[in-house]
Amino acid sequence: MPWLLIYAPRAVRDLKKLPRDARIRIVAALEDLAGREEPETHAKHLQNSPLYSLRVGRYRVILDIQRKKIVIFILRAGIHISVYDRL
């Protein structure tokens, strides 16, 4: 069963600021993740947080994976150096 992807308004703004090719790769990676049975195994669990990080080249996408609802919330997206600072 595919997972539902929900983009937070801030994640949408983050994605709009990225180059077009990066947006395409990130959205494709998220759709691939949503099609998997256990998306947690393909994303890195952040320490001291319930959130996950998905690596797409030099970009990172911060996720909240909610198993009971079969939902993946996309919270932030951006360059790997600064995306964690803005949580």
C-alpha cells in the first residue's frame, strides 16, 4: 500500500527555492519512498528526534513518518549544510 505524501507549507517554499533539476530529483525520491513498504529503512533517523532525513544528492529532506496513519509529512528541504539548523 503506498504511503500518502503531505507537504508542509514551509517545505513547499523550500522546494520552490531550489533549482528545477533538484526539485525533480527530490520529488522522485519522495515518490519512490512512498511506494515502499517500510520507508523508515531508507531514511536516516535523527538523534533525539522522531524525525527522519532523506538524502538526495547534496540535499536533505526532513520527514515525519507516521506508521499508524500511513503518512509521510515532508517538513523541510534544502542544502545538507543548513537544513538541520532551521528545524
